[in-house]
Amino acid sequence: MMRLTGYADKFGVHPGETIKFYVNCDGPKKYKAEIVKMINGDTNPRGPGFIEKPVSVSVNGEYPGKKQVIQSGSYGFVTDNPNFRVESFTLQCWVWPTTPKTHPKYWKHGAQGLLSKWTPADGGYGLFINEDGCPELRINGERVTTGAPLRDHAWHFLAATFDAKTGEAVLYHEPQITYALDPEIPPAVRTVREKIRQSTAPFVIAGYTGAIDGGPLAASSLPKGMLISGHYNGKIDSPRVCNRALSRVEIETMKQGAQTGGDERRGSGPTPKLSECLVASWDFGAGIDTIYAHDKGPYLHHARIVNCPTRAMTGYNWDGHSFDWKHAKSEYGAIHFHDDDVDDARWDVDFAWDVPADLKSACYAAKLTTAEGDEDYIPFFVVPHVGKETAKIAVMIPTISYMAYANEHLANNAGGAELLVYRVPIMQHQNMFLSEHREYGGSIYDTHTDGSGLCLSTRLRPILSVRPKYDHFLMQAPWQYPADLHLIYWLEVNGYNYDVITDEDVNYDGLARLKGYNVVITGSHPEHNSGPQLDALHNYTQQGGRLMYMGADGWYWVHSFHPAYDHLGRGIITEMRRCESGIRTWRADPGEYYHQSTGELGGMWRYRGRYLHTVAGTGMSSEGFDISTWYSRTPESNDPRVAWAFEGIGYDEKLGNFGLVGGGAAGTELDIVDTMLGSPPHTLVVATSAGRHTEGYLLVMEDFGFNQQGLDGTQHPRIRSDIAYHETPNGGGCFAFSSIAFCGSLPWNNGDPAKNNISRLVKNVLDRFMKDGPLPPPPADAYKHRGRADYDPPGNKVSTARGV
Amino acid sequence: MISIPRKGTPEYDRLVKEHKACIDSMKGVAGCSILRCATPGDTTEISGGIHEDFLLNRVLLRMRALPAKGKLVVICTKVEKEWRIGRLSGIRGVPPVFVDDRTFSDEQEVQHEIFLMRLEEMAESDGMPEHFHEGWKRRADNWTAT
């Protein structure tokens, strides 16, 4: 079990800036921290082995260890104030619970708070879902329930009233949809002789206060020191609080909430009488891109929303006509809370490092160890200031993709996702730790602990999948960060001087971040991208920049950074929605395709009219995760426009029939040229792996309209990887290597171009692309008119064959 | 659906033998498929296994589609050195547990051991109407979703 975990406040840090590290050391009294330069993260004995280089800096040393925990689970709160210290009350809201009743072993089994100012020790009042899945009204230690369990994944209206004078407590549970055999649920009425005990507990939405003084471990909670418990899974819409017991008719009227804009004579509304007792009336459809729940009531009790639940969710009144929350906010008044949401671990800083102004840009990590054998690495990247580039080559580290895959649970959640990987998955100690510690949050590939899609990922938490020495269950080999270190190793061993930059640098700095480089090299799997990043890449290649796309399944999903976290740094939380098509481990519900963070349409870039193939020339066509294979050159590789790339490589050589990801250069996820999907018409396919893939490889679903046989790697012509080249204006160009496994072949035979034809090919391309000035122009006869679909297949040339 | 072969039948013996041969040939590959490498540890030329034995192919698909609860999984206990067999809980937040004390020194060998265990554990008519339960209506069928 991992006792040592940590994270940094930045992925990318500029020389001269400070980077802070946050460490959980659960057990050992102290730990050692050392800054290391990362060269190779792959422990595979058939490769060069794990390589790191110590960096002698003042921050290296021993630090006292202390336990730090993540307080996951989203909720809203308003700090204690006299308005919430009511004697009588009405609480009402709509709910769409996803786990009203949980398994006794479920990680957060127990009652869930909906609207509460209540603690187990101090009492108070609140509306809950009890352990049996039934709505429950609590007044101090007294409980009133209907005894009718809430149907999961369905809307219900709930209201609870308490009249302190008469002691009458009423609980209403009114399902929005009823079925023929549903029993009636009459209101539960009881006399409760209690005076509500008051405490400093906040008013909590979607949870309750577990302890007002939660001890040192609650330092990472909000409000600081207070432990929030009983996290609710599901949607809440239109919560209201009144300071007297309303009649059922008044409750119905109060569903309208505050109506300040309607008529000045009504006060807050919805009627003059009701405006007098209104404490809070939250409208979750307002401020969807913020971390506040807007109170339209008289006291403006805007609730702080913690741990970034999913917003822009369809409400109880969504009618299926509006799909963009920006134009129908009143139908998007729901927030979906999850007990495993996390926006920021909020740990104490353990040590900080002022990065020397002259430190070379590269991949680094804080290596943490204890005398007892614990170990963790916190990777980060030293990125030059814009305008102070130190190399002609930039490696663009796909950090948005790292965030998308952060702490994924597929090997566990998805029953091993075995139909996908085509073997029994292997879980490492990181997976085992995460399977128990759901508070570390999941990836955008996962579903939440309540089974709903996970669409937001923060980097302010330990990300145990972004670690060296980590084999991913998908390939039984490095994936993403450690796989990208295969490329780093190759650059190092071949003596290249390179800078590293990250996705968020390109997102925030745009073209300026790229313009200073002759060539930009991607990681092995830059799948997740923001619009500004794609704009920058496009501008770069159009203005003479050179792009080496070292992987596949790139430029696939629409991402945006949540603006409410910008004050904490660049790209803190990224959002992505899995919409109408694409390879989706979960699927967004109808009406929930638009991002809460920017309001833009989520899903695949393809369905935003921005085809994958336009970025670097190729786009994803298939995936499979059992084993990889190799490439053959095509006649187009002899075209003088590109023949230079194959100097030193025989035409019949098996290209990349070796490697550390699946055993070959062509594998896992594969891209092809398709001029109908955005590949420039002059793109050359110089090598292909067609016909060599296993049955485990399947065509992507966005490429077919209905299911039919023949979609696997042993049959379908689109299941292949195409290595492709095309020129861009002003002496630029793109080389697409089109396979995620490709970089895994680079370290083979120590990356020696004389003993590794993949290394030779990449070296030939990089040596040409990194030169100053425009690329040499193609031959004059290369300039000609080309259509997109104007290829004339041999079968159509019957008349020519007959000599007619 | 196809039947899961029973121990003592020629089909069972054939499948076990072919699976083992595939696994042995995959040792050293950073990945794994139930296919035979012409040169052990080298995926340049592959054949046999799931590409040529239809029953093996189908039985493996059925095994892969088993629901998460109680599903066997490989757990790496020492990086590049030691592996064990675990079982998924099917409950969020409850980690897999080891099924026994056996350790394996090769990551591919565990695949074969789990294949044998699943042949024992699965009913011959797994997934047929006589196995109907209410969960079939509520997404608790043999479909592994995330």
C-alpha cells in the first residue's frame, strides 16, 4: 500500500519561479526529497531500463512526514449566520438520486445529506436520505421518514416542514414519475417535541457537517477544520429554505422561488407573504461556470460550491427542446453532486523550490523516498519563458491528456475492460491504492462511484498514473507519461538539445509559445485538446512551423479549462464531455453536452467540424490493446518530396518489428490518412501496417453507421496505421507517425539509428525539420490541382485497360 | 451461445494446450494476445490461438465479458518481478483481494492460470435462460461497463 503520495502546484514551471510540493507521508516520520531529471521511466528489461539523473539543488534533503488526506465529495455551504438559525422551517428541493441506497461495504455507506444545518454531535435540522434510501427529516436526534425508498435515477420533489410551536413535522415525498404498481406515498406527519439546537455548523447542500472540529486532517476541508460528511450522490434542483412551516399550497407556490424581477410589490417573491419567510432560494442555473450557487433570496446567501460537481445538468423541468444551457438556464437548475468529486486536495505545502533561472528545460521529478522503502515521484516540467527558448526543438508534453487519464480505475471499475484489452489486466500498486482510495478522484475515462460519467479532472491531487515505473493495464506497458519518456530517452541518447512545453502553455500563450521553435514534437497520445491549443498548432504549421506527431488518437476530444480556478494557476481543472459519438467509456445524457466551464459544445472535435486529420495529417481509425505490429514502406515513400526521410532504410525492411509497447511500432491506437476527413489532398502515405493487426483491433464507431461483421483487425481495411507526410505553407510540414506504440520502438537497441530503423526514420525527419529557415521546396511538378475524393480506383479504369 | 468445455473432454484439452502454447510464446512481449509468436517474444509473425481456433476465441470472449464482481485479475506485487491472482470486489472503494498465496515470476503465466480457473468456475451453459436473474434487466448482466 502506498504510504507516500504527493503533487505539485504546477505541471510546468518557468526558470526563476517557485514550485510547491505537497506530500502525504502516512507512517514514516520523515522522507527524503530529491530533484531528478527524468530520462526513461520504463523498467522493461528489454529496454535501456529506468534512468534518472540527480540534480544537485538546495531543496534536496529530508523532511518531516505527516499524513494528509483528500476530503473528496462535492457540496455547497453557507457559513453559519442568524438567518439559518431558525426555530421553525420549511426545506424543499427536487432530487434525482443515483445511489439512494448503497451496499454496506460501499466506501461511503450511510445517510446522505440534502439540505442540512446539522451535526451528529450538535443536532440541528436537515433533510436527508437515510441508510435505507428513504427521505428523512432530522431535528436534532429525532427522525421522521416516509418509509418509502426513493427510486434511483428519477426526479422526486421533497419538502420538510417543522412548526416549533405545535411540534408538527411533515415530510412530503412526491415522485415526478409514477408507475402502475407504485404504492401511494402519503406525507409523514409526526409531533416532535424538540427545540432545534443551534451550532456554528454551516448550512450544507448535498452533505452534512460530520464534525465542527475535525482535527488536523480536516485542514484540507472547506470550511477549514470542519469535516463535511454524508456526501450525496445525484442531482439537486431548486433548493429553498424558509423560516416557518409552510402549508402544502405555499410549498407549491414556493417552487417558483424568489422572483425579484417580476413585480416590485412582492418583495423577494414568489408572493409578498412568502417573501417574508424566505431564507434562501438557490438557482443553480445561474453562474454555472462559477463555484458559487446563486441565491436569489433577500439575503444573497450565495453558497460556495466545493470539489467541483457537475453543472449544466438538465433539471427536473428540462423539456428536451433546448440542449445548450446558455439559452435555457431555467431548465438547467440541477447540480449533480458526487461523493468522489475533488477539485483540489488542499494539502499543506511541504517544501518549495525556487527553480534556478539557468536550469535547462527538461522533464524533472521530485523523487520521494523513505528509509523503509516507500517511494513516489512527482513529475513536473521546466518550461522556458516565451521568447527565451533554449533549443530549436520543443517537445509538447500532452498534459491535458495526462489529466484526462489521471487516476483511472478502468482495470477495477470496468471488470477489467477485458473485451477491450483482450487479456486479463494487470493492476499495479498504484491501481490497488486507488481502488481503495476513491477520494483521490478518478479519470475522465471513469464513471464516478455512483456510476455517472466523470467529466472534470483536477491536477491539484496526486496523479498516480503519471508516474515512472508504471505500466498501464491497457498495454501492460508504459502509457502516456512513462511512454513519452521513451521519446525523451531517445532525444537524450541521440544528443538533441530540446525544450519541453506543456499543453497548458500552448493553451494560454497561443502561437507565441510555439513560434520560437523550428519543430514541435508531440507526445505519444495527445488525445485531449483545448480549442486555443489547436488554433495555435494550426497557426504554427501554416506559418512554416514543423510538427512531428509521434502518436495516434490525437486531437480527438474537446477540452476546456474551468475559469473559476484560474487564480490557482494554469489549467487546474479540465472538462470534457463524451457526447454523441467517439470511443466513449461513458456517454453523456441527453441535453448535457455543453461544458459548464466555457459553455462550448463538448464531444469530439470532429463533430465541431474540426477533423482530427487536419492537425497533423492523420486521424484515428482503430484501437486494440493486445499486441503491436510493424510497417512496410509504400511506393509513395520514394517520392522525392519525402524520400529523404528513408535514407539508410531499405525499401523492404520491416519497419519497427520490435518495441516496448506491444512488441512493435504499430499498435494500440492507430491513425490513417483520410482526405475526406481533413487530411490534406497532397498527403503522402509513406508506410502502413495494413493487414497485420489482430482481431483485438476494432474500427472506431464514428466511422460506421451500423454494426456489421468485419470490423476487426484481421478483416477491415481501415485498421492500419499510416505514417504520413505533408508540406504546409511557408516551408512548414507535418510528419505523422500515427501509432501510440510508435515511441515504444525508439529506445530499442538503445535508440541507435544504425540498429533501429524507427530511430533512423525519426532522426532523418527531425534533422530536416529542426533546421533554420523554410524546408527545401518540393519539386515543381508536385504543385498540381487535387480533389479530396477524386482518386480513380483501378476497378474503374476498365476502359483504359482495354485501351479504349 | 457456445458451451464452456468441461474438463476431460478433447475440446478442453485442445484449448488448454493451445492457450498455453500462445502464452509461452508471448513471454517477453510488452503486451499479450492469445496468439502464437513464430519466434518467442517477437510479434513479427503471429498465428494460431484466437485467430484459428474458433472455440478458444469464443470461450475467451465469454470470459472477458464476465461481470466485475468476483472477476479474476492479475496484481503486480513487485514491479517486473512478481505477480499474483486477485479477485475484483465489484464494489466501488473495496479493493481486489488475493485468491491464494501463489506467486508468479512471469506476467504472462498468470494469464494461463486464470484461464484454467475460469474454465473451472464457469457453468457449461453460462448465460443461457436457466441463469436468468432480475439483474439482467438492471444492467447487472454479462456486460462490463465502466
